[in-house]
Amino acid sequence: MDYKKAGVDIEAGYKSVELMKEHVKKTMREEVLGGLGGFSGAFSLAKIKEMEEPVLLSGTDGCGTKVKLAIIMDKHDTIGIDAVAMCVNDIACAGGEPLFFLDYIACGKNYPEKIADIVKGVAEGCIQSEAALIGGETAEHPGLMPEEDYDLAGFSVGVCDKKDMITGEHLKAGDVLIGMASTGVHSNGFSLVRKVFEKELTKEGLNTYYDELGRTLGEALLAPTRIYVKALKSVKKAGVTVKACSHITGGGFYENVPRMLIDGTRAVIKKDSYQVPAIFKMLAAKGDVAEEMMYNTFNMGIGMIIAVDPADADKAMAAIRETGDVPYVIGSVEAGEKGVTLC
């Protein structure tokens, strides 16, 4: 008896590491010390000394049951972008710059090429967010997970000078709310998505083309989460103060928008201020999902919301467009009970 006969293939693990090295290399920053394969990832903090009062920010998350669609479609090279996005968007939302990222892949069986594909996506997410992929773990769980299944999660650390943190403390009535377009469902609400499209959850069903989507159902649902790190950096570089920020993830508008507010302020968002993507209209119609539930579960086409002074709105919109993101003025801040009104 040996470890391989027990279900864990150490040699496959070695091969996975070799295959992923070329992808990891593309994410390196000058602060990274050492290479892939150490017991821990090392990152120099020398540059942080230039800040007046550096604050470390961290985020950890996974992709939820969106992974199930990647498994059905046997397409694994973008799900890693989602894992990175869910972590670094939270860090950027607080005003931070993501520094590095680590991933964790749990699988029923280590198929080296599949693991390398997953890490390729993780590396792409790191490149988009300018974070270094400095480590990770691939764990085989025979007997705990089916051989074809896997789960993916990650952890990121960022930094921000305390004076630049986005806290919402200076938010006031009259401030403008700018929403940044999402790429689709992102990585939240997929338990409901899978329930609505239960009959379509086959390779054939997901590869079906829909005119209203302009692509296959699988392509629309698997579209990777948009990373907003560069957009927020661009706004800051333009000299615009972001007073408050909300990453629209699980809980949609009703849970996440209030998190950017302070007592005595209320967000008023106009639903007709932008075009809701077709995938959400399809979800609502096919699943007979009430509008309130849609806005309480999904991002509905807006992945990040910032609040700025009215005088800075045009400058902020221009800075967001420079990074390839699409901004909309979606509402404003009013005096009132803390919460959000969709009208």
C-alpha cells in the first residue's frame, strides 16, 4: 500500500506545479522574494515605508457554485479570474492596492493539465489586478469529492495609506453615485442560477446559442467577474476623492449598497439609468423571479458603485472609461434613513 493507491498522486502534484510555473511567472512584481515552491510566499514591504500610515487590507473568497458550470463545460481557464476578482475587488473597494494573492484548489483527483488551466485563470486575474501570485495549494481529497469535482478559493493582501482609505465618513446628501458595468452574473447567486436553468445544465444545454444573449448560455454564465482595481486606481490618479464604495456581490443592491453609507444618508438608485444585461432578464422570466429578489441576489449589471462629489462626477467617469470600464450615473445620496431606494 502506498499514497497513490490511497488516492493521492504525488507525482501528479509535481507535474501540476511544473505546468503552472509559466503562468505564475507572468504575475511577478519586484517585491516578490524567492520563487514558486517554497513553504511560504515572501513579499518585501520596503515600499510601504513611503506611506505615512500604512494599513494592510485582506480579502478571502471563492467562486461559489459557479465552479459547477466550469466542470460541466470542461472549461477551466477563466474560473480563476473569478477567484481573484472576488478578493481584490473587496480590497480596492476600501481604497487599497492588492499586493499578492494565494489560491487553494481542492479536488477529487489531480489532473495536472486541468489544475494548470485553473491556475492560468488565477494568473490572468492577478495580471489584471497587478497582484503577484506568490503561492497556493492543490489538495487531493479522494473519497471526499468525486474525481471530476474541485473547488477554488483564494486570499489576497493589499495596502493603503490610512488617509486614502474609503470609509464613507465624508459622504453627504447630493453626492453622485456612479456604477461600473458588470460582465454578467459574476460569482454570486449561482445556486439560484442553477435552479432556474436546471434542465439546461448539460454540456449541450450550456452550448446552446441564444439570440437575446448574443452567445451561448454557458458563455454568458461563465463570463469572468470584472476586476475594478485599475478603474479605481485611475479615479484616484485623476485627483478624484471616492467618498464611499460598494462591491455588488452576494446580496445584490439591498445588502451591499447600505454598507457604503453612513447614518443619516440614503442611496437613491434609478433602475432605468442603465441597460440591464439580457442574462438577468432571461433569469427573471424563466425562473419567475420577482424583481425585488433579482436586485437582492444579483448585481443586475452593476459590479461596483462609487460616491463622489457632483463637481468630480465627469472627471471620475472619464477616468473609469480610460481603463476600458463602462460607467453610468445611476443615482445620488439623499438625507434619510440609512438604506437604498430603487426607483
